[in-house]
Amino acid sequence: MRWRRVALPALLAAVLLVLVYIGGCLIPCVYNQPALEAELRRDLQSGSSSEYVDGYLAGKKISHSFAEKDRRIYGLIPDVCVTGPVSWSIALVFSFDENKRLAGLEVKGVGTGP
């Protein structure tokens, strides 16, 4: 009889974990990475100053930092989607020429998890 007091809660906890895992796998990713890239390319034209890009990202509340040595701004939009145990973020890389003018940008999904 005592084993039922222990086994039943353990079984319910295991079932709950499986349901949460399956639910996470079924939640669709609503963040549209191609649309974000198109928006960035539209709003941040080639030749834009690093100050303008910095202000744009700050205005959108996108976490970012400028690596002077690499002439790049690195940005991150964290946890835009969860698929099972994997959490997806969007990484942004803005490259600048020697005059600190936008020369290119890269947008990619980055997954973290077990």
C-alpha cells in the first residue's frame, strides 16, 4: 500500500513531463526569420553608418554590441521559438567597412539545448 503513495505521484510527474515535452514540440515557431531579414535589409541600406545601425537596433530593443576590432555589430533576439528541448534565437551580424559604413548583414537561427 505504501508503494502506491510513492509510485502514483512519480508516474503522474513522468506523464506530465512527457506531455510538456510533446507540447513544446507541437508549438509552431511564429517568428519569421526571412521576414526579419527582409525588414533589416529594407531599413538598413548598404552604406548606413554604424551609429545609425546602433540606434536602429536600440530602438527595436535588440540586444547588441559593437566589436571595434572586427568592425562588426553582433545582435541577438533570444528565445523566439521552442521546439521540444531546443530553444531558438536569431543571431545578427552586421559587417562594416573601414569607414564604419554597413557592408553586409547576416541573419541566422541558433538553437540551444541538450
